Amino acid sequence: MLTRLERYLLQDFPFLHLVIGGFGNTTFLVGSVFFLFPSLERIALWLFVLGSLGMLVGTIGEAFVRHERRSRQQATTSHGQ
């Protein structure tokens, strides 16, 4: 079962995962552009790492949101029968 904080974040702030994923995508894109300049390769590498992490967290969070919604829908339909 979900803790109170997890339930609060999943039910009231599902857009948070979208924002984190968008940050990850943007950071990854900027890192890609920075790789075009040899002097910025180190920064590009770290932007890639941060961007990948942001995309991963956003995707996992969105998966939890969808799972929670599906669980609530199934609970509602099973109680109604």
C-alpha cells in the first residue's frame, strides 16, 4: 500500500512527473548541442547524465500515476457491483 506522502504526490501532483521529465528532455537536448563544442564536452556529459536521470524519474513517476489511477478505477467498479 502507498504511504500518505506517496498517495498525496500521486493524486494531487501528477503533473510533477511531467515537469521532471520535461526538464530531463531539455537538459539532454542542451547536452547534445554542447557536444558540438569541444570546450564544453565535460558540461555536456553531466547534462546528459542529469537529463537521463530526469527522464527516468519522470517516466517512473508517470507509471506510478497510471497504476494508481487504474487501481482506483478497478476498486470503484468492483465496489459498485
